[in-house]
Amino acid sequence: MALMGVDIGTTNLKAVVFAPDGRELAKATTPTQTEHPQADWAQLNHEVLWTDLARIIREAAWKLPDTYKLSAVAFTGMAEAGVPIDASGNVLYPAITWYDRRVLPQLQRWQESIGSNETAQITGLPMAPMAGILRPMWLRDHAPDVFRRMQTWLNLPDYAAYRLCGSKVTEYSLASRMMVLDLGDARWSQALLDKAELDHTMLGELAPSGTMIGRVNKNAADETGLPVGLPVCTGGHDHLCAAVGLGVIKPGDLFDSIGTAEAVVATLSQRNQDPAIASVGIAQGLHVVPGRYYAISGNAYGGGSIDWVRRLLMGAVIDQSLTFESLIERAGKVAPGSDGVFFLPHLRQANPPIIDPSSRGAFVGLSSDTESGQLSRAVLEGVAYELQRILDSVSECFSVTNRRLVAAGGGTRNRLLMQIKADVSGLPIVIPAVDEATCLGAALAAGIGAGVYRDFKDALDRVALSEQVIEPDQPKHELYRERYEKVFVRLYDSLRDVNHEISRWVRSDHTAH
């Protein structure tokens, strides 16, 4: 038997098939095709997305050795992005991504009418533009005909499962990101929906991860190559599925998920109901593991910052083929501290414990001697400093004692970055030997739904992972700690007013054109 996990990621779509013991058997991947019709907009054409998903699912299934037979499939992926579906099952509008900024007016109206305290007490979430419910609210304001015809709003992993089996179900960890889930009783909050003038019937039926919600129908089988009748199961939020795939599910466990966006996830036995937790940008929700909660914080463009500086430098040097490897090589030749250059990694927004969508990225400390190596290393160090700030806030809010940090995702292949993170934090960083932890977590959920495993503990008992440990360098840790405390943590406050003025100008300029 074999289990398929499919990841709808911000950067890539992946379909991976695993044996019940966690061994990877087959994989297919393709870039996520994102459209940017206006400044600060980012959306996915639902038909392009489904065509790409169907193609990689077919390819992964075709690559599966003949000795294995698929037993179930589950989807994971980015949260907050979703699509409106009408009564006939048609998608009415492109999926607005989690980092799209068009919903800022809806966020402001929510703040004025409901407020951050009530929102945090009910949902565990901070006030942030990525909240999923803001997207149908934007449709109500700007595409009223679409909103009127919408019957159901589904997050993207839930939508993909719907395309396979026709069930309109939302998994709890994904529902936790909508900003209308009551964590106290695990139901959609009628109080918040009433205040937002929204109908709870527009949201999917709630179900835990690892629930079989249907079977692949003939149309979907023809599109994907999956067998008719294959169990379709709920997966979950990508970072939480990754936590499962890494075995990081005990209360107090921490892991750093490094992709285009970077997330720090802490597993909790219970939530902290103090609304002040949300005020520093830490979100709480229901884990994919029953009886567990999670706290999540992160850098909205952690891994993306590194590719950004590569593309930036490609336009500034004669060699237009600057590779990722050569970028890291240049950074590695520069001493810790980047010769005084600092980077504030707010390319999409400020990151917790700061909530400020108008903050912007910055290089500070430039001189006529600054070259590409210093810029490259400064970005790596800036991402590591930002991680440290996040770890400090999580530890303070939940009394988590950091003894080690488990890391996963494509960013772990950047060993210079991982060493810098170890040196900045002073913590050993553990990198489990699994390339596709997110898909593995979804596949394990599929296995629970299909009866291959009793529960997540049983699944993880059958998966064996080796790991590599990156130890911190103590002298470098002391150097970084001083620069973190004396300079980095002061950068946002020093630049805040200037960045707010710049952001106001940019929005005004784009509106004028």
C-alpha cells in the first residue's frame, strides 16, 4: 500500500507518495503560477491551479512502482487563500493569496466593528491581513455579484479535495486561520459572523485531520489518473502537517518551517486565552493532532528574501546568471557581521512580535566598500535575527524553554543560513532527513482516514527518521547577540515613520495610475 500527500504551496505544488513507513516512493512538482494584476495583489487562477495539480498527481501516481497500490490521498498547503463556489460547484473568482494586500480596508473595518480583544479571545488570532475571512468580505465590497452567487467558501486544500470527491469540508487547522473559528467549542463563531454580517452556511462543514470525507469520483479519476473510489481524506495547514511529518508534536516542541514564508510552530497542550498574546502577532489554533493546539509566528518572506536578493544582484552585476550557490559562496567569504551591513527583512510586512503591514525592508550600514557578498550575508543574518526575535516572543508568551530547534523545508539546504541561525540563537538546529515533511504529514493523515494507522502516534511510531545536528559556534553567538541587541532590535522603531510615509506614497501613486 502507499499514501499520497499533495502540497499547495506558495512557491511550488507537490504530489508525493510514501510507503507506510515514511519512505518516499514517487514525487512530482511544478511551480505555483501566481498572478499579480495590480500592485499588492496576488491571486491564483483556479483552473490553472487545478490543471497543474491534476498533472502532478497523475505524474506521481504513474511513477509509483507496480508493487505498491495507493490507499488514500490528502491535501495540505497554504492557509487563508480560498475560493468562492456557487450552487453548481463552479468557482466564481480567483483565489486571493494569504499575502495579498487588497483586504486592508476590510481589516480596518473589522478592527473598528469587532476589535482585536474579542477576536483574539474567540479565535486565538491577531488582527492581520492574511485572515481568511477578509477575502469573502472583499468580494462582498468589490464583486457583489460574485458574493451573491457564492454558496460556499473553501480553503485551497479543502477545494482540491472537493474537486476529487465533491465534499465541501474544512479541516480544523485550516479553519483556525479564517478568524471566525471559536477555539473554545471548535465551531464557527456565530457571534463574529453576525457582527461581520456573514452567514455561517457559506463556510464548509468542519472535520478533524485524518477524516475520510469521500472517494475519488469518475471525473476526477479521468483528470488525475487516481483510481475511482480512492479514499479522499482531510490533511491540514502546511506548517502543521510538516510538524507531524517531522514528529514534532509533543507539547513544548518547536520547529522552524523554512520556505518562501518562514514559520515557527510550537505544539501546545492548551491555548493561552490572554488576548495580549495576539497583540504580538502570535496566532493560536487547533492542531492537526487531536487534543493539541499550536502557536505560530513567523517571517512572511523569510526564504523569499534570499531569492529576492539574488534577483536584485542579478540586475546589478555583469553576470546575469548569478546562481543561488554562487550567492551563498559570496556570502560565505564575508566575516560575521557583514562589515556593518544590516538587513531588515520586512519585504512583505513586519513580522511578529511587530504587527505593521506598512513596514518595509531596508539595508542599513551601507558604504562605498559594500559589495554583493556583504549584501548577501546581511540578508542571511537579517533572516536569522528575525527568527531570534520570534523565538524570544514565543518563549516569553508560552514559557517554552528552547533547548533545540527542529528545522525543515527547502531553506534547510542552505547550510550557511542554518549555521548562522544556530550561531545567532545559540541553539543546536536539528534537521531530520526527510525532504518533503509537509507532504509526509498529509500522507500520514490520509493513512489515518483510510485505516492504515490508528492515529498520529501510531503513524509516527512506524516512521523512522535520521537527523543531522548543526551546533552553534559560541564566539560567533556572542558577536551576533551583541549586534542583535544593540542594533537589529532597534531598526524597526528607527525606520517606522519613514516607512509609513513611503508606503502611503506608494499606495497613492498606484491609485493615481
